Amino acid sequence: MNPAAPRPAEPSASAQAVTELLERSRALTTPALRAAVGRLAPPMDTVAAYHFGWIDADGRPTEADSGKAVRPALALLSAEAAGAAAEVGVPGAVAVELVHNFSLLHDDLMDGDEQRRHRDTVWKVHGPAQAILVGDALFALAGELILAAGDDATAARAARRLAAASRQLIDGQAQDIAFEHRERVSVDECLTMEGNKTGALLACAASIGAVLGGADERLADALDTYGRHLGLAFQAVDDLLGIWGDPRSTGKLTWSDLRQRKKSLPVVAAMAADGPAAGRLTALLTADAKKSREEFEDFDEAEFAARAALIEEAGGRQWTADEARRQYDTAVGALAGVELPAATRERLTALADFVVVRSK
Amino acid sequence: MNPAAPRPAEPSASAQAVTELLERSRALTTPALRAAVGRLAPPMDTVAAYHFGWIDADGRPTEADSGKAVRPALALLSAEAAGAAAEVGVPGAVAVELVHNFSLLHDDLMDGDEQRRHRDTVWKVHGPAQAILVGDALFALAGELILAAGDDATAARAARRLAAASRQLIDGQAQDIAFEHRERVSVDECLTMEGNKTGALLACAASIGAVLGGADERLADALDTYGRHLGLAFQAVDDLLGIWGDPRSTGKLTWSDLRQRKKSLPVVAAMAADGPAAGRLTALLTADAKKSREEFEDFDEAEFAARAALIEEAGGRQWTADEARRQYDTAVGALAGVELPAATRERLTALADFVVVRSK
């Protein structure tokens, strides 16, 4: 499925380039990430290693799916954007991964999510206290690491971007939780929440490597804007996949976000539309919101399919696909006004292509 | 009660000076702390205001006990130690308070503590998710604030001290949790845990103001050492009060730490001693450790009193009082080798006196 295919030309060559890019970033980042996590006091090191998929619940080494690695890839490209070697971006890549995983550990506990990447979440395996504690430790470690990168001025600039992104990430989670209890959420509110929850850390990833590589604020800010809108494009695609994604690709249940009554972009855009489909959808979802979790879990496939059909009929699917494309255009457009090595510009564009055409 | 009265001379004059010092630090720090907390996205601002005792559970303004304010007082004195105005230390004082309160929010939830300073804890009132989230937000805010203080080099130096202290604080909590599940803990392990959990943040408070005031690393390190050992003295006194403190002063139950089966300094020192009392104590506590929480809560006063008597007979109380005095001496001694304004040196000593003679 291509929810928002942005450009018809050469998808396979671009996809191949991105695969190589993500592999390179894993190869450069993972050893540094493992070394950082190895510094945690026991048993936090073990709990963190489980979370990252390096060991199973019994402590045996595994090769679990460790995620797409888009953030570290961005941080390394960001260093290259400043004319530095990719390696210069590694502390930024590691710090951003640590912050991202801090938020996953805490969000899974707050949201009561029992599974992540086909495995039991940390709080299910090691208990809530360890999920809180190890999340805290990863967040603290991120700050320590970035402050040890480069000279004082560089470290302060990089750390400021990381700290601001972290706070936005937390604001986004607060908004996400608050929206669950509200009947209506506007499209603007949803975009603000997604900008905080997804955009801020991608903006940080896309700019922090450049800061470490000695870029001026103008280049770093352009990369930040690219990353922020890439994050919003990523999230719009995620919201499409959360409803219409193929369970075989996503690893989630069918109609996943509808089962969680998530007020994602397609839902809020559909509810904001005029016409009978929007009206019927709003009436259904308002009634759904009053149901208990148990009642809701008894719904059959046809009931979710009906809601998805109404969202599509009201234009929520198309609006979100268009929004992904708009955010993609803004992201790539932000790079138009700055000097970049040609190969880096190509790779940043290829990564943006990958983000909007992915199927998981 | 004076668990470890360090010096006989002029307790009342010194106590008066400390009261003024703590009042000054509250007056300087609280507005900045309130402004910082006010920047949090709703409803986190409200939850944090409840935690700090500025509003009650229904949102009405209150004047609850907001704690001793030793940490902010240290941060302001620290700036004066570098020859700067106390105000220069305010961002450090606020950042340290934010980190301290982040850890309280998370620790109360991890430990299942329902009361703090005679009020329901945040997770009891606002739920576990808000306790996690607001803790995260305060921690993130601390980093942002300190990175905005002073020029790049100053901000980086101050932020590094805060980040290192935060990670030690989290390590200490990890050790504290791990000790609960162990039959024996050595005195050294207990001191390491307390050094992390209490010493590190007091060390940071005592040095961060000086860094903001432009001190060289030698002075900042001496103040750090002072703060670390002051923290260990503080904790030794806390451990004495946790068993023998007067409930009317501490606001806790009698034998509070024994009720929680805490392996505090008097307990581990007594268990490490030779002789029949140590043997009987160890046998009792080993049996206690196997009991359920419910069985244990049915204990009557006499059973806790018997354990406290054995700890005292085995020398755990005296050893801890001596240890408080040793840590006090090391703290004050760390300042001997550095140049300080005379008034600041007096105040740092008075604060150390206050910490070891307090009764709550």
C-alpha cells in the first residue's frame, strides 16, 4: 500500500539507497548505543537491553526487530549536511535514540500497551517500576552523552536542541492522553500534538548532527524545519496505516487505531467535514466514547470496517494522504534555500520519499 | 532530639541564621520555580502545582509545607562562594529543585507511597500516568532551564553537573529498589546507594551556583565534595530519624523505616556487627523479609520497639550518629583548602550544623 506516494520516478533505486542508509546508520550507531546502555547500573542495563531487543526476557541474546532507525539515519545525514563525516553525528544519533526509547518505555506503561514490535513491553516483563526507572535512566544518559560531545559551545547548542525536543515530546504525550477523554479534537489540535510527539524529535535528529559538525544556526534551523515536517508526514502516513494498514506488514491488528479509539488525523479530519457521512461518523464515535473498554473490545470486524468506510466517505483518508504530501513538500522545500553537498541532499530527499511510501 | 549534635557552641544564633537563609532561598527561588512550572502544557501545570503544595486536589490555592529548601539555599550560597550575587544561583536552584521533585514523583509511584508531607501523593490523586508524565516534564524542564543560564561554556559546565547528578540519583533509586529484595546489604553498598540517591544532588546544588557565578573547577569541585558529604550526613540523620524520630516532628509513623523494612544505615551497620544482639537482629529481619506485607503490617508497636532496641544494642544507632559526624567533618573540611568570602563560609558551616542537628 502506498498511502501517499509522492513521486512516481525510480522508486526502486531510491528504496535501495534508503535501505543502505538505514543499514549504515544502524552499523555506526548500535555499538555506541550499546556502550552507553552498558553504563547503566544493574539491573537497568539488562532491562534496557531487553527493551532494545538485544536480549530476550530470560537474558539470552536475540536479534529482534530494532525499528526503522530513521532518527539515527537523519542525525548522521545531518552531520554530512554540515560537511562533516557521518561519524560526527553519532553522539547525536545515540542521544536521540535514547530520548525516543525513554518515551516508548514510559508511554507503553501510561497507555497500558502490552506489546511493542511483536514482543511484551518492558512493564509487562520487568514490572512498572523498572519501566519508569529505565526510562528515566535513558533520558538522563541522553543528556550526559550529548553534553560530552564536542567543545562547550557545540555541546550547549546540541543539548539545547535535545532538551527543547524532549519537552515538546512530553507535551505531545500529555496532549495525546488529554484527547482520549475529549469528545472532539480539532484538526489543528491534532497537528499540534503530532508536531510535538513526532515532529520535534525528528527535527532534533535532522539538525543535531549538523550542530555537532559545526553548522551555523541557519543551516541547522533549515534541517530542523525539514525534520519537523518530515515527522508530520511520517505521522500522517502512520495514521493512515493505523486504520488501513495491512496487518501482515504493520504487525498490528486490523483497524488498530480505531480499536484504541485514537483521535488520529483521518478521524478528526472526517469529523470536521460537512455532509451526512461526517454526521453519521460523529454520532457513532460519540456513542463509542461512552462505552467501557470491555464492551468496545467485543466489537466485530464489520463494526470497525463501517467506521473506516465512513471516515473514507467523509474524506478523512484523502485529506490525510494529501496532508502527508503537503508536509513532504514543506520538508523537502525547507532544504531548497540552503547549501548542501549534492549527495546529502539526494539522500535526505530519498529518506523523505521512504517515509511517505512505507507500508509499515 | 539531636541525633548527632556536632558542636555545642551557639546553637540558637546558628539556627536563626539558617532560618533566615532558608527563607531567603525560598523567596528568591519560588517565583522562578512557579514561572518554570507554569510553562508546562495543561494539565501538567496543575498536577505539578499540586505536587509542590501550591494548590490542593480541587485546585484551590494552599500554603502546604513545601519542604526544607536546603538544596536551593545551597545553590544560592554556591553562587556567593564564587563572589557572585545569590541571584546568579537561582537557575541552578530551580533546576536542582525540578530534578529533586521529578525523582519524588517517580519514586513515590515506584515505592507505592501514598503520602508525602501529610498529603496524598500525585499518583494517588491524579493517577500513575500523570505522575510519570509530570515527573518527566520537570526533568526535561530542568535541563532546558540550566542550558539557558549564562554563556555557552557556563551553561555546558552547569548542565554537565546536573546531568551527572541526575544519573547518579537514578542509579541510587535502582540500588534502593534492588536492596529491598536482598537479604543482606553491606555498609559500603548502603553508603554508595545513599551517596547516589542523596549525595549527588546536594553536591550538584552546592557547586552549580558557583559554576554559574564563574568559579574555576577547583572551587566548584571543593563545593561539590562539601555537598556530597553534607548529603551523606543528612541521610545518616534521616536514617536515625526514620527509626527513632518523634512522630510529632517527623510527621511519619513511629519506627517508620522499620515498618517499611528499609535497609538503612543503622540496620546494615547493626547487622554487620559482631555479638549476640547482631545475631538475634539478623535472625529476626531474615524471618521478617519472608513475611507478606499484610502479615508485617499486623505487627504491634512492641515488635518494632524490640527490633529498634536490638539495632541500638548492636551499635547501629551509635555507628550512624558517628558516621553523620564523620561526614559532617569531611564536608566542612572540604572547604578548608579554598578561598571563600568569610560570610559565605560561615553560612555553609551553619547549614551543615542545621542538617545534622535537625529533628525532622
